[in-house]
Amino acid sequence: MTSATKTILTGLATFAVGTALWLFGLDTQIFIFTPSKVGVVLMVVGGAEALYGVYRTWRHSSKAATASRSSDGT
């Protein structure tokens, strides 16, 4: 599994945990923080990480296509 794929999966897992906290933590308040607010932060971080993984995947495939074109002599 490539590093970009791991980044996408990690981002999606973080997003899913954040969504669960946001949905089920609305009525709860722990000593210092509210789980729903932490869930929103995790959703933003997870979404950004997943998008970064998609960017890395796209960038890698773009570089591979450029390298194959230059090696063809065209």
C-alpha cells in the first residue's frame, strides 16, 4: 500500500471518528471540552488529510505520465 493511500485511509478514519463524536456527543460535556466540538475539529482535519492524500495520488500519477512521455522521445 502506498503512502498516499495510507494518508487517504487515515484521513477518512479520522473524519469518521469526528462524525461519530459530532453526532453522538451533542448532549454530553466532559470536564474541559464538548465532544461535538472536538468532532467538528476532527472532521476538518480528517477531510484535509484525505484531500492531501488524493492530491499526492494525483501528483504521483501526473509525474509518472510525464516521465513515460519523456522516455518515449516525444
